[in-house]
Amino acid sequence: MMAFPLQIAWDNSYAAQLGEFYVSCLPAAAPEPTLLQLNRRLADELGWDVAAIDPGAAARLFSGVELPAGTQPLAQAYAGHQFGGFAPQLGDGRALLLGEVIDRHGRRRDIGLKGSGPTPFSRGGDGKAAIGPVLREYLIGEAMHACGIPTTRALAAVATGEQVMRERPLPGAVLTRVAASHVRVGTFEFFAARDQQDRVRRLADYVIARHDPELVADGDRYLRLLASVAERQASLVAGWMLLGFIHGVMNTDNMAVSGETIDYGPCAFMEAFDPQAVFSSIDHGGRYAYEKQPAVARWNLARFAETLLPLFDAEAPADAVGKATEVIEQFMPRYEAHWLAGARRKLGLAAESRDDEADTRLVQDWMTLLARHQVDWTLAWRKLADAAEGSPESVVSLFGPSPEVPAWLARWQQRWDAAGPVVADRLRRVNPIYIPRNHLVEESLAAAGDGDLAPLERLLAAVSRPYDERSELAEYAEPAPLEFTSRYRTFCGT
């Protein structure tokens, strides 16, 4: 380890407590690291004075060329169900956990590199990343964070100065990712598949101490861990759905038990509302389509429950299955509760509204209109604020001639508990005007690949303040041309 002009107090519990759960590994040396982006606000949350180091030193740190004392680079082991099929060994094939820090708020945060070179889990791959996927994850993660969606975040993006081979040579890059942890459902599956229940128990105890410390002394802590993870996922996926976000690859190795969104690969934001929307080039059967995300989350949680069954009641396996089933069966009701609460907020309704049946019908009828007329998801919700202020034409114009829309607006207005300006203010605080629209993302990534970061930085500035409408950013609120949307596909970036 080399001396480094940034004082970081590392506190590496995963490395210290779970020695058989990873392989120690060093990052590959980047020949000419160059800093592309540095998330100074996130660095401040971590308590890191990045202003004290110059861009060259930052590039060496965030590419793994120079590692400060206290890091313990490791590749984590995990398995996973990918598109429904079980892969017993996956693991960090192009990522390394450098270590953990305690941030200014007392939260334990993982600091890791992505695209830093091969590991023992690389399965013949180069373990590296191209600049496009790195900057996509940086951009979309920050947009999700700005919209209040729990997510891993990007601390830095560094160009490596070398080419990586995909369909064609592409400029390489490394992402520095910050997470509440990188423990996945697939981490549990790795050891359960090998019938290593002692290690499953150790991992569960570790996760409880880290994410659910109130359960440490609970005699039913493993069952309650399942319920806690399920609750976090119910809230998370409801947030995705309300934002119009499609993860694209909801494999069990991409479900973090912390409840954060992780692994932004073939993800996208829906524009014209289509419940069956799929953007991933590898999701040929639509397994991870927009409307299927809640059911897939439930399926993944059932796989998680299977790994924990021996911990629930070793003496009465049938009782263990029954207990787990009760938790899994509560997932959809809990998801629906989070979704309805969020939909009420998006309609500007009072939080204390409790007419679930009427409000559910109101939202579902609204979504039926959006789907029937293929209306832009983000703009439709946002422009409800104009209607609340007495200018419904901006909403009506999205649909074209339709007597159904004014009738729905009249029903909606009857549900208000306050004057229009109050409702409009509520709406503009929860319905973003700026999201990472797919055509803008692709344009900015293409420019970055050619060395021009200005489009990316302008888009990042817009989506980092998604609720604050600014006249100079009007183009960032406009949907993509139909011909772009109809053929748009995203890729995993490996």
C-alpha cells in the first residue's frame, strides 16, 4: 500500500468476519488513469476532503492504481438465479470491495471498484468495463438518488487509458461505487447450494448486525430478517414502478438485502406508458418487463427464504416452510400498500386519505388512460400540477381528443383536501420533470466516448435536481422521438 494524501479510516467488517466468503485480489493497473467525474457531495457525506487532492491523485485512487493503507481488496463470492436458471457460482467477476468506512451520519458504507480487472470469479472475462456502462451507472444512480429511491451510488468515474474489447474496441473505465453493503440474495444462495448451513447462519448474523441490529437478540431473528428484507424490497420496487424505472435484469444476484437498487446494467426509464415495456436486449421473453417487477421480486424473495429455512426451525421443517410462506405471501399486500401510498402522493392527495378502494380505482383508471393513449409517464404526472392550478389543457393535450380525460380530472379534483395551489405544490415536489431520458443518455454517453463530457454533465445537472423546472432545460423534459423509442434496447455492459 502506498502513502496517500487523503486520510480514510477504514473499518472492514466483511473482510474481518467472513473470511471464507471472498477471495483477496488486487485491481489491475490502469496505464493512464484520468478522472472523468467525482461526486463531491457524496465524498462529503463520507467525510472525505477530496478538495485536498489533485485530479491526478484522485484518478490513481479511484482506478485502484494507488490504494491507501487500510484497504483490503476482495472479490465476493455469490451464486444466483439468472432468468430463472440457477448458476451455482458467479461472484465478483469485475468488481472489488476495497473496504468499508463509517460516514458522517454513522452509517457503514462499502467502497468498491467496478471494472478494475479480472478476479478468480471472472469466468474467462477481462473483468474490465467500458466508459459507457460506467458513466451510465454514475448518471442513473445519481438520478435515482435525487428522486429518493434507495440506491448504490457512484463516487467517481475514471478512464483507464486503455481499450477494452467488446463488439469493437472501446475506451476503458472504472467506477467507484458506494453501497450500504454488497450482500445479495445470491450470496446466501452460494452457501446454501453447498449445504454449508453454518456459513448461511454466519452470513445471516452478519446481515442482521449490519442492517437490522434491533433483531440481534430476537429469538426469531432469521424469520424476522426475511420479513425485513421483504419489506425493504416491497418499498423499493414500489418506488421503481412509480418512477417508471425498469431494472432490466432482476436476477437474485442483483437483489441486495439492504434494499438498495444495485447493478445498473440494461436499465431504462419508460416514456410512453406500456405495462409490458422491456428495453433489455437479453430479456427475450419479457421476464423482467415493467409490470412483472413486483412478481419477480416476490419470486426472488422465495429463493432467499429457501436459503434460510434450516435456520427457522431445524426440528420441524414443515413449520419452517409454513412460517416462510406466510412472510412471502405478505409481500404483494405490502408492495401494494407502498405503491398506493406513493400513488396518492403523486396525485397530490392527503397522506391521511384512507379510502383505499376509491383511490385505487382512481389511480388504475388514470393508468388505463395513459396506456390506451400511450402518454409519456413522467410528463403526465408532472402536468397534473398545471391542472390543479386551473390549466387542464396541458394535461388534456397529451391525450388528444378524449372525453374520458376531463371526466377523470373532475373525479380527481373531488378527492382533494386542499385548494388547487396547495395540491399543485405537492405534485411538483413528488413528480419529477427531469429523468435520464434514454435518447439523452445515449447521446451523452456517445459524446463521452469521444472525449466530450459536456453533454453528460449537463444531463447530470438536470437529473440531480429533478423537481426544479428550469426554462433553459426545456429539451431535457421532452420525450424521445417515437422512432428512437420503438427500437431502443439496452445492454448489460459486460
